[in-house]
Amino acid sequence: MKKINIIACVFLLTISSLSYSQVTLSGGKGQLRVFDAETVYPGHLYINATYSGYAGEKETKSTFEDHTLNLSFTLGLAKSFDMFIHLVPYQDDQKNAFGPPGDSKLGIKYQFQRKDAVTNFAILGFASFPTAQHHNVLFEPYSSDATGWGIMGLTTFDLKNTSGMLPLKISLNVGYWDHDMADRFFSDKTDQLIGGFGFKFPVRSSLLYSEITGELFINNGDNVTFSQNSIRFTQGLRFLGPLNLVFDIAGDIELGGYKPSELELSNNPYLKDYADWKILVGATYRTTLFSYKTKEQKIKEEQRKQEENKLDSIRDKREKVAKELEELRKKLEKEKNKEPLE
């Protein structure tokens, strides 16, 4: 049993540097798309770039490709808060050699702190901005040409905080996305239920993760059936590379299985020919923008300063006594030299 505990501790230490850089492709701590309930450490900035690619064949037997570049920034603001910015510098529009940018997001996460707890909870809110030149790009999740907002509830089960020391983390996300904040809440046809479920665990010095994510129309049953929504399974591997970069290699598999015809796509703006599969490659870099001290760290630092002040005070008193003794010795020596000889 002792050997097992020692091996488990060493194993967890080998992935400690990797666990610091667990951010999603859109920003925020998590897997690839599923968010963890935990926030990133205050003052730490994460820069993540993720490329996704897909190649297929049309009915005319001509091949086509889809390429997308995601760029995200995640910053820890305080012990319970972090924020993220998600940009899409390049999104294939199937027309030009270099496509226009995609939509953008700005989000913030609040974690309900429970130190070393098995279960953690958080709430995430975000705003989406129509920065893309074209919307409803083929093979990508639905988007609208309007400013939207969304909210998600996040739950994470961290089994390594149990007595069993099993290094497995499970996360569940459930939320709502209003693609147009100017319309009626919870009743428009573009409103979607968003979320995902995933888990991750270490394999030697890497992290293996699996997740199911999707965006489901909740008021559009007449136009979109369940299988026509964007639903995907993702299997990925995250590992530490050179220059302290953390790399992701993952693959998406589309679960809906519905293949709309050209006529259906042209007549129904809510239907899309989602990619059967995608390959994703990403890299994350972490740096520190500012130092943050917890309440406990501040108390310890204050105690250390008080101890140093006490030591300085004792040192000053000792030096003062030594100086006075030296002056007294010199005075006695001088008086002794002045005594007359008999």
C-alpha cells in the first residue's frame, strides 16, 4: 500500500506543470470545449491557439476543405474570478484562399470556492459578437449576425481529492445561449441549449480526455430535429512540449449523423452540413502578468515581517550594549593610564 501511495504521489507531481495549462480552445480552464468549475490562478495569462481542419467530397466528386483558427486569452483576475477572450482570426468560407475572421466572445467565470473539495461549482457568463463577415459557415456550429449572450452552470468532480487518490476529473456543463439579445428571451427560434460532459486523467506525463458537447435548438422543433443539431464526440491528448508549451492533439466525430441535401440547406437557414470529423491541433503558453497573494499568504508574510522586526530590534539592542561596553572599557583604560605613580 505504501508503494502505491508513493507511486501515486510521484505520478501526480509529474503532471503538475501540465495541469497549470489546461485551457479550452475558447479560453477558460477545461478540456477542449468542456469547462472545469475551477478558475486559473490569479495573475496567470494563458494564450492558446487551436487549428481545426476537415476535408470531404461533394456529390460532384470534387474535394473541399475547411480550416479554422481559434485564438483565446485567459487571465486569472482573483481567487474566484477569471476571464477569457475568444477570437477566430481565420474561418474558411469555402470561397476565398484566405477566409475572413469569425465571431468573437468575451466571458467571465466565478467559482464558488471549496478548497480541496471533491465537487466544485462555478457559473460562467459570456457575450458573443458578430465580428464574422459571413455567418452560418459550413461545417461550423450555428451563428447569427447579432450580438448574443449566454450563461452556463459548471460542475467538476475531482476524484484525486478523495481518499482513493484516483487522478480522474469529471466535468458537466449546462447552459443557455441567446444568439440575439434584442429578441425575446427563451422563446426565439435561435435560442440554444449548450453544454457538455467530459473527463480527463493522466497517462504518464500526459493528459487523456474525452468529451461530448453540443448546441441544441430548444424552440425550433418544426425546423430542426434532434439529430440535425451540432453534437460531437471529442477524444484528445494533451502533453508538455519544448519551451514550456502545452500541446493538444484531438479529433471530433459528429454524432448527429444527419446529411441534409442541397435543397434542404438552401430552404432552411437553421440546417447545416456539420463535418463528419475534424482534426484539431493546439498549443498553450502560460506567463505571469501580476503576482497575487491569498489571505493566508498575506497573514504569513505579515507574521514573517513581524518576526524580522523583532530580530532587528534584538540585534540593535545587542549592538547598542556592545557599543556601550566598548565605550566603558575605553573610559576605564584611559582613567587607569592617568593614575599617578607612587
